[in-house]
Amino acid sequence: MKSWAIVVGINDYPQQAGQRPLRGAVADACDFADWILDPQGGNVAPERLFFWTYPWPEPPLPGRLGTYLSGELPLWFSHDDGWQPPDSTCAPKAMDITSTIEQVGRTANSTALDDGDTEIRRIYVFLAGHGIRAQTFDRNEETCFLAGDFRPLSSNLAAGLVPCESFRKALLHNRFDEAILFTDCCRSETARLTLKAQPVSDYSGDPIATWGMAFAAQDGEPAYETQTPPVRGAFSSALMHGLRTYRPGPGGELHAALLRDFVVTNIKSYTNSGQVPNLLYRPDPDGPLIVTGSQAGGRNHPNGPLVDVSALANGTKLILNGGDNKPVPGMAPFTVTGPTLQLPPLAVGLYLIEIADGSGRYTMFVQPTPENVRVP
């Protein structure tokens, strides 16, 4: 598979946009970009990553993203100026975002046709910032990401909106074979619902293709940032936790359906707002394969299962034993602090979760397991 990615994070919008500053969108974009560059993550080559945040990340940055930013960055397409490096003094415009990757996709498709190359081409999109629900010209309501040129004009035609669903459809039309979009922004229905988004894509059909779309919240609902430093998007925090550590398949596979379940469950660790992400995908029932193999960062064992401990009182101690019914070496007892408990990476094998109350109760599971484990 050949993969590309476009990653945008906006904390600060121009005054004319009328948006309060965010604190975590840039950090979220940086985190996702670092994962997308990881051979055990998104496995996108640096020359195929289109990255732009505002403000620009403060150097020095460690890891793969730091190396990427210290090199020659891929050019972005502007209808005014042609191909240019990302401008670190401002946020990208809506047309910068859509036109750049649509042009790249069209070129990749044309090259593949000329060369007889049938290798799958995938595009990842990550957008973190503000968002609203707005109408497109076909009168559909869509979640729209607010780019740097968003202006709620006196008329009902607003610039600076990226309609996410329309964008996905355009990316799959004679450009890429698969599209995976993550958007960490509000989906609130405000007075601006009467706004219509200016067209930013050139296709309104719906190609039959493999895709996934992950929204930070349900239709009409806000998205939240964490309340304690370092401030991040609650959705992005749960998403990155899953992308980096959750490998439920027997070969370490993570499909969209199980990523959805993981994020919906684990976002509660980052916000008590009741925020519920919405992840859509095709084809059913599992959706696209998001990532496979060992965990990002070089760890070799798949993540342990998510354990349902809702039947136990907070403060209850749990001991993880191996197949020999002896505690796993170096593994301290776990303490119940909520309805679920995420086990760390574990080698393949048989395990027992013992309730350390003298009752002798335990729950057995085989690692890896695609199912959550319940401790009664």
C-alpha cells in the first residue's frame, strides 16, 4: 500500500472568524503526524506528509516529526501563488487544504494508470480545530472544519469551511482508493447552520470505495479539550491511545470497527463531559484495516484487552497471573478506579485476572482476544 497524509491543527483563528483560541489542536496534529510517520503506525513517507499548524510548532521537537520539520517540506497548492511551502505565519485556508491533496491524488492516480501500477493508494486526513454544522450547495448538512480563512459573512455564503463528507467523496474520485479521515472539532448546530459552505471540492457523487470517518462527537454536539495540562483534545487523546497501543487482532490487526469501540470507551478517561465520538466506515462489518503488527514505537506485544470491572467496587485490587497461576513478573496489582480497566501490552498466552479479596474468584482469557473481558 502507498499512503499519503494531510495533517492540520489550528489553535488560533483570525479575529474576524469570531472563534475562541484552542489549546490542544496543534499538539494533537503534532502527535498524529508523528504516528503517521512511524513505520509501525501510518507508515507515510516524509515526502508524502502535508503538515500545517498555526501556530507553528515550537522547536526543538523530538522524534520523527522533529526530523521531518527540519528538512525540506512538501509544497502546498494555492490558487493564488501555485505550489509553495506551508506559511508558518498563518493558518491554512480551506482551498489550501482541499486543493493540495486533491491535486496530489489526481497526479498519483494518473501516474499509476500510466505505469500499470495496481497498488492500493490510501490518504489519511487529520483536522483539529473548530467546526460547525453547515449546508452545502446540494442542501445537505455536513460537519465542516473551520480553516484559517473562515468568515461568518453577513450573507449566508461562508468562506473557509471544509465540508468533511464532500471532501472524502472528492478524495475517492479518481484520486485515492481508500480514505481515512479524523476530525477533532465541534459539530454544534448554532445560528451559523444557515450558512452555506463555498464549494471546495470538485465532485459530489459517492464512489464505492473503502473509507473511514471519525468525528469527535455526535451530530449537533460539541467536542471538548482535556482540563489538565498538557491540554489536548479529548477525542484525539483517546484516538492516539488506540492507534498506538490497541492491537486486538490475532496478528495485531486494528480495524475501524474495533478502533471505534476503543475510542468510544476510552474517551471517558479524558473528559467527563459525556462526549461520544462517531466513527463511520465502509465496508461492513469491520471497516478498513487501520494499522497492523506490533505497537507503534517498536513494542512487540499486542495490547491487553479492555476489562469490564463495573461489578467491582472502586479500590478493589486485581492480580494478573500467567497460565501457571503465578503473578506476571514485574506486573504490579491493578486497582479498580472506574468501570473499565485497560491492560498493558502482553505476550501471547493464557492469563487469569484474580480478585485479591481472598474469595478465590478469577476470570480467564487468552491473549490476544478480540473481545472485552468481564470480571464478575
